[in-house]
Amino acid sequence: MTSFVPGQRWSSAAEPELGLGTVLRLMGRSVQIVFTGSGEIRQYALTGAPLIRAEFRSGERVWVDGRERTVETVEERDGLFVYRIEGDEVHEGALDAEQPLALADRRLLAGQVDRNDRFEFRVEALEQRARAQADPGFGVLGARVDLIPHQLRIAELAAARRPVRLLLADEVGLGKTIEACLIAAQQLASGRARRVLVLTPDSLVNQWFVELVRRFNLAFAVFDAERCAALEAAAPGTNPFEDAQCVLASVDWLARDAARAEAATAAGWDLLLVDEAHHLAWSPDGASAGYRLVERLAAATPGVLLLTATPEQLGQAGHFARLRLLDPARYAELDAFVAEQAEWVALSALVERIVEGAAPDATQRALLARLLQQDAAAVD
């Protein structure tokens, strides 16, 4: 029987895309391995596990801290490999999760070979998965909801964006929550997002948890002060927000706890979803703790979804504050935004006047001349 030791690095012959895994613990007749690169934890029987020991020989290239380096020597200490790499002593636990493993020869030497029909089955399964992923409805077809056409359209538009940074500001009752969950489900299913953080007001955390599980089969871990304290007690010095890939938490709690807010930001996310974002107060003179929290998270996260009231309800300053979270470079100054909005209102009135067959007034002619970069006389 293979000897497993906590800290050893192994790769899965059945799922090589998981990268290098690390032995966490032995549990009776099974071993638990965490694949940090893909955020997965697997449990295998001690006998017959489809695992290959990650061992690199002298002269082979390995990745350490994002740099490719050359192995000089290797020795084994208490069941763990210690490498001499370009003059440095590197324990196997320090190797990156993604490594250029030559699995074929090691599987052959270990006698881990499959029948041809199993190979053909895997090829067919991969082809089926590729066809499914190419389908426009991939990631949203399994939702237990009666979709309104505009919700599918929004999910389709979001799927085409890389990254997705959207403000969902539908009227009440048109399904902003469903739209956001559809987008999150599609991002997770396609692999474009692996780590998702959902922030809601205190009163909506449980409601979101139930909706995500019941309607979309998405299991999110609810984080609060008690859970974080328990995780830190079990593993001192670690970031509790790295314990789960999909996290649901109260924005009010994080806004009150600066240390937890910093940990949540440092954990790194692929997609941030914020419900009731219109409650995040902002003005040119300052912002609430909740707004500052979301601002830091949005700056560090590629994908952002803000669920909020309509622009008419927010007012110009409130609407600008939400847009500023999505694209701070585009929406940098409130005065410039207000002036731009006023110009769009004037342009809309001009278009309506022309469609009605009426002649534009002097102000509208001046606006049209400026837009067309012509003299007012030429417009007349």
C-alpha cells in the first residue's frame, strides 16, 4: 500500500487539470488531498487511488513562486522531498500548484494503464463537454426559475463580457436577483470565475443562501464573526476567507470590522456581487464604511455586479457613485458626469423635435452644430 505523509505533493491521474495536490490528513482507510490551484478537496481510498507522486529529478524544470527554475538535487526527509534548486533549499510544499508534469511516462512505469474503450469514453465525454460549453445557454439551463426573456438577454450580454462589470438597476419585481444569480452560475460553470463573494445587508443573508441553493444549486458558505474565529482557531495565521471558494457575507458586518474587511479583500476574488448597493452612502465629501469596503473590493476584483435601485430613485449623485465603483477612470468627477448627463437630455429633446417634424430652436441648433463639428450657419 502507498505510504502517504501530510505535506506530500501528488497529482491525480484521472484529473490532471487539478494540478499538484497536498496531502492534508489520513482518515482511517482514506487520504484527503487539497488542490490549491483549483480550489478543490478530494478524498481517496488508500488502496488503488488514481494518484501519482510528484517527484522531480535533477535537471528538470519546476515552478516556484511563479518563476521557472532548475532542480539540482533531491533528497527525502521523513517522507517529504527537499530540492536543491539553483542553490536554494526548497521543500516540496513550496512548489507551485501548476507544474510541467510529464505524466505519461510515470503512469506507464507505475503500471497505471487503461483499456482503450475507457480512453475513447473520456474523449467522447470531453467532446460532449466542449459542445455543451459552446451552447449559449450553458450554465443557466439548470436554474429552477421561470425566466423572463430580458433576464436571459442580460445573462447572454454578461457572458460576452470579459470581465463582467455591470450595474443591474431594474424596477422592483423584474428579477435583479435572478439575473445576478444567472450570471454567477454561468461564470462558475464556464470556469471564468472560481472564487465568488456575495455581499448583502444583514437581513438578506439567509434569503440569498436559500435562493442560491434552491434555485441554482450553488452552495455558498455563510461567513460571520463566529465562523471566522473558529477557522482562525483551527488554523492560526491563515486567512479564513480562503477556506471556501464561494462566500456569502453581510456587508454591514464587514463594514464594522476593519480586520475582517481587510482579510476579505486580501483573499482575492474573481466575481463580487453586492445586493442593495444603493444603501452604500457616498458624497464628494466622503463615503460610508460600507461604500469604502465595496470600493476596495471592486478595485481588486475583475468581475463586479451591483444590484441597485433605478437611476431615477438614486438621483444623479447616487447613480454616479455606483458607476464610479465599476469604472473609476471613466467616472472620476461628479461635475463632469452631471454636465454629460445634461447634454444627453438636451440631445434627446433635439431628436424628439426633429422626429416630430418641428424645427430646432437656437439652443438646439448650436448643440447640433457642436456635435457635427460644423458652424451653426451650416446647420441652418
